[in-house]
Amino acid sequence: MSTKLIIGLGNPGPKYQWTRHNAGFMVLDHLARIMGVAVAKKSFSGLFGDGEWCGERLLLLKPQTFMNLSGRSAAEALRFHKLTLSDLVVIHDDIDIPFGRVKIKEGGGHGGHNGLRSLMQELGGGEFVRVRIGVGRPAHGDAADYVLANFSPAEMAGMPTLVDGVAELLGELLKNGLPRTMSLYNNRDFLSAA
């Protein structure tokens, strides 16, 4: 059985709980519920849980360092468990993807995302799988303010369907690998399919 480190990106504390920037935390919490695992142990500058799902050992991590220092938490966990970038899956919000859509890819830049920028600095590269949760782009105003604002009521109503879809995508990734998962899920609109 191989081991994967799955990191959901977000900001700690109730103030940020339902913000767009916390889409990664929301997905990770949902995955933990499906697995029957508590992501509650204080470890690796974050909250940590460990369990088995889809024939893999999954280490679940929610960095508690705030977004722009997420890499520190990731680096600690990878080093401790002797894992490489190829064992890492990062779930994060992406303003370049419309709400309701998700993309998955390996490698690439940070696209201005402070969590990814921190991960790439601390880990020495970006060759890990990213599950990009679309949060859409603001029609006007500052992108930083937008991602730190709460999801709209309509978006929150769609979140259960969306996080279910992302959990299904992760199951596919673990069972059948990245190319097949990309072909099945990239750019699928999870909300229109519901």
C-alpha cells in the first residue's frame, strides 16, 4: 500500500471558515468524513489525520500557518514521512476557474496563489498534483478581497454537490491515476450535472 499526503489549503480560524480561499479545507474535511478520520491532531504546523481509503494510506493535512506559509507545514510532513513531491496532492481554490468546475494537473507555476508560492519555495519545486477548485473571478474589485470573502448563499448551496464531486475525483485519482482522472474530470461542471 502506498502513501499519499493530501493537503487542503486554507486559513485557520472561524473568521475564514466559509471563505473562497478555504475551499481546500472544505474538501479535506469532507474527505475526512467519508474516510471516518478526524483531522484534529496538532502536527506539522497543522491539523493532521491518517487513514486508509481506496487501497491507499492517506495522510490528511490542514496547515494552520495561514495561506502564505503553507509550504512550511507541507515540508515538515513530507520530510517526517519520507515522501516525495510525487506523493503529494494539494487541494486549493483557483480564481481562473468558474465556480462549480474543478481541474486537476501535475506541476505548473503558482499563478499568484500565495499558498502554492509558499509550497514551491519550501519544497524546491512544483511537481505535485494540484486539485484546483474553481471559485470564479470577481467582476470588479480586488482578487485578494474576493478570495477572503465568504462564498455567496447560492455558492454555499452548491458546495455539498461540489465537494462530493471532488471526493469522487480523488477516488478516481487513487485507483486509476492522473491521466484518466484528467480526461474524466477536467472542466466538468459539477453543478449542472446534479
